[in-house]
Amino acid sequence: MQRVPKLIEQELITPMLKLTILIILIFSIAARGAETCSRVATINYQEILVDVSNKNRGEGLRYYLEKDEVSRGLLNEYQSNNIPTWKSAALSTAGTALMIGGLVSSGSGNSKTTRNSLLFGGATMIAVSYLISKTNQYNNEYLLLKSVEEYNKRNTPKIFFSPTDPKQGLGAGIGIGQEF
């Protein structure tokens, strides 16, 4: 008789524990993403914030880069590439749906395999979506650097800007690392 309550208790605790871990993980990632961006460029010995907001990254340089048509075009392309796409949102949503489906599914035997497959597949889809998004964002930084270089070729005052922190290096090739 005491085995039945323990089985019921284990079946209820395991999904709740998984859900709690998932919620903690989501909130910790969100808290890390809320960091303020402090990239600066030096113009006439003054430091200018490059990213005024997360929505329009590079907007702090627009006043100077608008003077040059090529630089303005590269800056506009840089900003348009930073907009999230529906594909990454759909992939993340599908992954989340699979994970929720895996967490709420119950049963034994063959459904445990299905449950684990849903959890693993959902986590994989979310991870792939995140890596693709960060890689695109990392590779997009080249456009901002190229925009500044094009401006510096033909205009004054010169802009001194490095998209990466020299202390940290360039980071991994797929864009994993500190955001700024």
C-alpha cells in the first residue's frame, strides 16, 4: 500500500522539478540578456555610445555615417539584419511547444520514450535557434565595422571603433561569447 503513494509522488515531483529547472534557466538567461550595452566609438577625443538602444544598434553613429552614402547604406543593412526573423521565432516556439508537450505527457512504457524524445527535440530546436541567431548577429558586426571604415576613407572627423573588446579577443567562430 505504501508503494502506490510513492509512485504517485515520484510521477508528480519529476515533472514539477523539470518545470522548475526550466523556469529558472529561462529567467537566468533573460537576466543576462538585460545587460546594458556599452560599446563606444571615439570621435574627436570624445566617446560616443554606439548602441543607443538594443532595438537600433549602431544608431549612435548615424549622425556621422549619414554624411557618406556608402556608409549610410551599410549602416541601414546592419540595422535591418539585426531585426529578429519569423523563422527564428517559429523555431523557438516549436521547440518550446515540444518541451511543454514532453513535460505534460504522462504514462509509462513507450510513452516515456516519446516524452524524452519531445524534451530532447524541443531543447535541441531552442538551442539551434539561439545559436543561429547569435551567429548571424556576430557575423553582422562586420557591416558596422565596414561602414565605419568607408566613412573614414572619405570624411573627417575620423571614427575610432572596434566592435570587439581587445581584452576578450574575437570570440568563438560561431558567435558564442559576451554580446558586446
